[in-house]
Amino acid sequence: MKKLFPYIILALILSCCKSNGNETQKSEVLEQKESNPVEEAKISEKIILQNQSDTIAETQESEKKYVAAENGLTIRDKPSIDAVKIGTLSFGTEISIVEKTDIQLKIEDEGKTINGQWVKIKTGDQKKGYIFDGFLTDEIRSNLFMVSYNPKWKGMELKLSFSKISDTDFTSHKNNYDSKITKDSTVKQDSSFFAFKTSETLYKLYNNRTTGNPRFDYFGYLEPLNSQIIGGGGDGIYEMFLVEMERDSVAHLFAFSDSNSDVPVISPDNSKLISFQSAPGSDLESYIALYDIAENSLLKNYITYETSEWRINEIVWIDNKSIALKVYDNYRGKDKNGEKKFENERYFKATME
């Protein structure tokens, strides 16, 4: 037995070494599997592709809309009228619908029933929440030049007979004239744009040119024609438009070359409209267009008068056949009080023949 004891000890030692070797090999294999760069790259690539797929799916499902509610739309944290209010979207705001809940809702607005559902949306600044989609619209217009019509020129000259009047006479005629232009409270104005809605379309017009569109300005609502008066243009040109609210038509008033148009004036009996403009620079060129107004309040056709003797500063109607004009030769900037200065300013009464 004593002779066998050393062999037993040796066998036990060899058995332990083999066991430790196997464990070491297993550990090394596991470490290799855990730190395999190829496998890690494949897993990472799958995650990236999945994220891209999720983003693409959301983008494809998103639907661009615009807020058509004149007083704005409330965003809530859940699709319920009783849910917490988390913000407000102003009139004309662009949003993306990312989910439709099919939770229907009816709202009474100024005697009309508005049907819609709750939708989940996100804004340009990544704000998310739920709104009622009954006050959203698909289309928005930001360029009147692309959608306007031009009333037809009759091919005739407007004949006017002129007589001089005093500045006091002109001031009296101006004070007696009612332009019938008011500010429409439904037109929402911001620091960079103004927006309003006709019977069919939401208009969002920018008063700067950073958007790539022409610059537009709001001059008021002309009640007899149910139209908004909008001026627009770019470098060296400025023209006038009338946007009729019920028929959603855009009349592009007469413009000659690079002249700068002014706000149109309507006759006392609402049957005629005058638009006028003067060329900038050294040319003494001025144009007057006289429009006939149809029974449906749309502009039909027009005739024109042109002169190279003066520029027009202002026109007002005296009666249905005559107008008063304030004209000048050149603009001399502003005085220390901010008042405009004109060279050779004078006044005329013009009667239509």
C-alpha cells in the first residue's frame, strides 16, 4: 500500500491540472465570444438599421397640416377634452400628424358643427401632444403671384381733364372721402408674417424675404369688395392684390414694368376702383388704372391713363366722376421730424370724360 500511495497522489495532481486547463479554455472561449468585433459590428449595424427603419416609418406616416383655427388650437397630453393643456398652436402653424386615434369629436363653432378626431402631432420644435383635427387644413398659400388673375384691359385710354386746386382743397376732399378700408381682426399678424382664411384656403404671407417668397404687406379689408388688400414684391417692384374672401379669388392689379403700386381707392357708389403707381428713379412716369366692378364684386376690365409729367403721391375720390390728386417731381427723403419731403408738390382735380 505504501508503494501505491505516491502514484495515487500523482494521479490526483494530474486530474486537477486537466480540470483547471479545461476551465481556462472555456473562459478564454467565452471571452473571445463576448469580445468578437465582427459580431459586435453586426449587432451594432442591426440596431442602427432598426432605428433608421423606425424613423423612416414615422416620417412616412406623418401628414403635414396647418392650423386653420383663427384663435389657435390647444395641445393636450391625452386625446380628451378634459386632458391637461400643455400648449397652444397659433393660427397658420405647420404641424405633422404622427398618429390618428379614431376618437371622434364634434364641436359647435359659430353655428356650424365641426366633425373630427383626436390626433397625435408634433411641431417643428419637436413639441408633441394631441389636438382636434377639425381645425386643420391641407393647403397653405404663401405667394399671391402664383395664383392671381389679371382683369382684362379694354385697350382704351382713360381720358381725364385736369385743373389745379390748392392744398387746402385737396385736404378737404381727403377728409370727406371714405376709403371703406378697415383692419380685419380675423387677420392674425406676427412679427414675420400675417395669416387669414378665405372660404377655401389658408393664406400665410411673410413680410420678409428670408423664406424665398416675395415680401407681402397687409393694408386692410375693403368691405364693398369683401377683399383683403395685399401689397407684395421684391427689389425694384411692388404690386397690389385683392383677395376676395368668399370666392377665394386673387385679383392682380395693373402693374407697369418696375413701378411701385399704391393702395387702391374705390368710388363713392362702389362701381369703380382706381389703382395707381409711379416709376422709381429719375423717370417721371405715372399710371392710373380705372376698373369696372361687376355685380358679384369682382373686377372686370380696366382702362389706363399714363403721364411723364409727375409722380403720384395720393389719390382720393371727390364724387363718382372726379378725383383729387397730390403729385410731385422727386422724393427728397425725410426731414428731422420724419415727414416725407417732395420736390415741386402740387394738386389737381381730374374729371373723367
